[in-house]
Amino acid sequence: MPFMTANSPAADTRELVLTRLIDVPRHNLFRCWTEPELIVQWFTPPPWKTIHAEMDVRPGGASCITMQGPDGTEVPNLGVYLEVLPDERLVFTDAYTGDWQPSAKPFFTCVLTFEVEGGQTRYTARARHWSAEDCASHDQMGFHIGWGIATDQLAALAASL
């Protein structure tokens, strides 16, 4: 099977992308993604909220970000960091939990990039799914709306740092 690039049709059916030009230093955006006390302030669009975050931000480090629904249901999101390039790139996946234990049902890998562009930051979030079905499901859940609202909240918090 040939290697698939990001532009190949097969890859496109498994990837959702959000990109924004944000008028804050990329360091601030990176901090908001990597510091537990910051991520709980912006990560989840209302009426959901983020109630807890544990983050060992290093390649192989585990994370657990717990969201809470309006009915009080708690949803822990476990994952592992695959790549950490401060202020440039952050890659994590739910395919593993701590100590490289495979998760019960991997859903996606997230690739975040923070690029300087004209004195601002080009923020790009790529959600790469294991299957086209998972990608379609994430899209139907409201990926663009939900991640868009969260990105607005991220930008506002990053601007206040």
C-alpha cells in the first residue's frame, strides 16, 4: 500500500481541520494547551465544562482531561503525548493511556501547530481519525462548531496572559 499524504483522498476522509489566525504570541496559545490550570478555563464549549486536567507534557507522557456535561455526567479523556515541540507543535492521541497501554477504542490523534504569520499565530488543529466512519461521526457531533467555540475561548484566554 503506498504512503498516503495529507492531500490524498483516503487521508481527507479521516481528517478534520480547523485553522485560525490569532493575534496573540504562539507561546501563550501553547501554554493554554499545556498547563492544567489554563486548559480547564477554555477547553470545553458551554454548557459543558472542563473540571479537571492532569498533564505530563512530554513525549510518552499521559494526560487526563475530564469534561462534565450539563447533566453532571463526567467524561474523562485519556491520552498520551507523541510529540512536544514547545511553542511550535503538539501531538497527542487517545490510542494509548499511560505507560503505552492501548485504549479500548482509539478515536483520533490531534496535531496542533502554532506558526508565526505576520506578527500573529496561525493556529491549526488537525483531528486525524482511525477510520472514515469515526471522522464522519466527529464531524456530525459538531467538530467545527465545538472546536470553533473552544478556539474562541482559547484565543481570549491567551490574549489575557
